[in-house]
Amino acid sequence: MDRNPEAREDWISMVRRRGASRSTFQEEVLATVLCVLYPDPVGGYPPAYARDTVPTLPELYPDSEQTLPTPSEIPFTPGSLLGCVSGELGLRRFLEERGHTLIVTSDKEGPDSEFDRHLPEADVVISQPFWPAYLSAERIAQAPNLKLALTAGIGSDHVDLDAAMKAGITVAEVTYSNSISVAEHAAMTILNLVRNFVPSHQYATDGGWNIADCVERSYDLEGFDVGIVAAGRIGRALAKRLKPFDVNLHYFDTHRLPEETEQELGLTFHESVQDLVRNVDVVSIHSPLVPATYHLFDRELIDTMRRGSYIINTARAEIVVRDDVVAALESGQLAGYGGDVWYPQPAPADHPWRSMPNQAMTPHISGTSLSAQTRYAAGTIEVLEDFFAERTPRQEYLIVDGGALAGTGAASYSTDGKASPGSSGR
Ligand code: NDP
């Protein structure tokens, strides 16, 4: 039964207008929302939660005028596991009460995947960067009804933005929702590598007491030169978190920060990434994947770094050259590499980063803590509400709209084919 006839009518007329050139809308079906989410925990769903709730945060994100998501309702329990298949991003009741159809799957690879099978009927595709539904030009061509590609999280480089623009698809993401989560993960990984935590923990777990083995690669972070590539939301949040460690903070960005921000955070600006990396001991990467950053960290650049430097990458794997990182760790040019982003995702079992020395890699998890999921699931509902009501989502959530880069997308992305591969991992 249709419990929200008004929204249904709005949606039908909106889809008719927007979709006139793309498809004939089936009145009896309303919107089909195809959600690609990561698999459930192996122990089953729901998990035994470690805590009962997540903290309530202030109305505004830190150092920002941007409010946290403001949907009209939160149809899930904050702090629950929403990003996996059974979590359904908390969308099932919200959508079905309005007469829409929700399809959820984790099966996304190859032409026989559930994702590919349902694409032709999808009006909206939602996925998270941790388990991206790669929307290549070929896939977009298979999706004549598609009007909205929504990233629950941040980063829309898994969508071919040029193809999305040509097809009139809106691409949106929930900007800022997990920026602090990633900054915390980056800070943790820096400390992990510099202090040699992972092997030391392994000795303890294995019943050993190998102090010398643990500390032969262990240093204090204090006094290190730490370089941040891109001082956006995550980069600045990392600087704020590292400052109390009494490190010397450096950064490179395409735009220099205001002097007062540099002073407040104790940041030294470098005119180029080349200049930055040769003057620091640790580099943490926080730029988007755009043509200028694609394979930026190759052997040539890494060889200019101080011997025994560390690279932390929680941005996108293709900003570094996979095998050049492995070679630099094996030669000792790099003392450590860590982060959570891989190419492709999920990484195959034989991906060399799983077995390379001195690494502190995790699967792509930094932006999908239960705290982050609460925010980006709420932001997903906010975007869907706007979309169903034919309101333009907030500018900060927009990547592509009306056939062009828009909002955050206009500031962050360019579209010469490399910035928005959309086909990674296929
Ligand atoms: P922001 O948009 O706030 O910051 C990005 C910064 O990168 C901006 O300051 C931008 O500068 C700068 N920039 C753009 N191009 C370049 C370039 N060629 N070289 C150096 N700097 C550049 O994004 P966030 O901080 O929120 O996120 C950054 C990235 O982190 C995302 O693009 C995403 O790929 C990744 N991410 C990873 C997550 C994870 O789970 N691991 C989760 C969330 C994000 P300006 O605007 O001045 O041009």
C-alpha cells in the first residue's frame, strides 16, 4: 500500500521531467534504489556491539560552517552497523514507506553480478568507497533509468564522471561525514609505523618477550618532520591532531591556507610536492584522485625522500605506484607504508601490499567506523529526501549535476578521463 501518495506524485512528476530523455517511468514501480554494500560480518548480523551508542556531536562540523546531515528523520539506531548488506544503510523502512523499491547486494564484480543484473532497472545507485560499485561508462550505458549515483561517504572517483555528465546523472556524496574518522586513522597509522606497533603486538600475541626485536625499528614521533599532501578537511584535521606531538608540520596544497591557519597549526608551506617530500620524514596523503595526483608517488619521487621515510595513504591507492612502494620498502628507502586504500577493491588475496615488509595496511575501513556510518547514512537520507522532492541537494554534497561538475565536484574534480576512472577494478 502506498503510505505517502504526495511523495509518490512528486517523484513521478520529477522523474518524468528528468527522465524524459532517458527512460519511460513505470508509475507502479516508483524509484528503484540499488544499494551495493559490503558483506555482513562472518559471525552474523547484528554483531555483538562493543558499546551501546555513539556520542552526539555538535551541530556543526569542526572548524566549519557546515552542519551535520539534517534529514527529516533518522530511521535507524545511531551506532549500528549500517554499511553492510543487512544494515541496508538504514534505508529499508524509509524507502518502502514511500513506495520505493530497495535492492541491496554485495555482489558487484563482472557482468553476471547482481549489481549488473539490476542496473537496467535502477533509478538510484548507492555505494560506499569501501566496497565501490564501479560505475564505468559501459555500466552507465546499461542503466537507462539511472538519475542519481550517490556515494555514502566521500570520494566519487569510482564513477566515470564524464559519462555521468553526458547521461544527465546527478553524482553526490556526503561531504565531511567521515573526514575526522580518516584523520584519526591516519594519525593512528603514523604512530603505528614509527613506533613499530604491529610487529611488537604480534610478539606479545605469540607469547614472546622480544624487546630488542620490537624496538630495533621503533622511534619517537616527537621532533619528526611530518608532511601533509593536501590540507583539505582531512589534512587539516590531521595537522590539528599531530600538533600536540611536538612534530614539525609541513604541507603542500594547490591553494595555500590563510596565514592565520598556518600559524595556528604550525604548518610550513611548500610550493610543490617534490619540495615537501624531500624535507620530511613522514608523508600523509590526503588529496583526491585527480589527474595531477594519479601515480604521483612513483619510484622517481620516492627516491628523493629521506632514506627511511614513511608514507601513509588513506586517500586513494592509485595516487601511488603499487610496485614502486613494494620495491622501496624492500630496499629500505621507505621504512614503512600504511593506510587503508587499495586498488582494486576488494584487493585480491595475492595483492603484494598484503605481504610486503613494514606495512600497516588495513582493508578500506577508516571512513566507515560506526560513528561515521551514522553520519553518512543520515546524509544519504537527506540527499534522497531532496532528490525525491526535486530539491537540489546541498552544494557541498554535489559532484555532478545538470550535465556538469557542480558544488564540491567543481572544486575537486576534473574530467579528462583519468580523474574519474569509474572502471577501476573491473
Ligand atoms: P577536501 O576536498 O576537503 O580536501 C581535498 C584537498 O585536496 C583540498 O584542499 C584541495 O585543494 C586539495 N587538492 C586538490 N588537488 C590537489 C593536488 N593536485 N595536489 C594537492 N592537493 C590537491 O577532501 P577531504 O579532505 O574530505 O578528502 C580528501 C580525500 O580523502 C578524498 O578525495 C578521498 O579520496 C579520500 N577519502 C578517503 C576516505 C577513506 O575512507 N579512506 C574517506 C574520505 C575521503 P583545493 O580545494 O584548494 O584545490
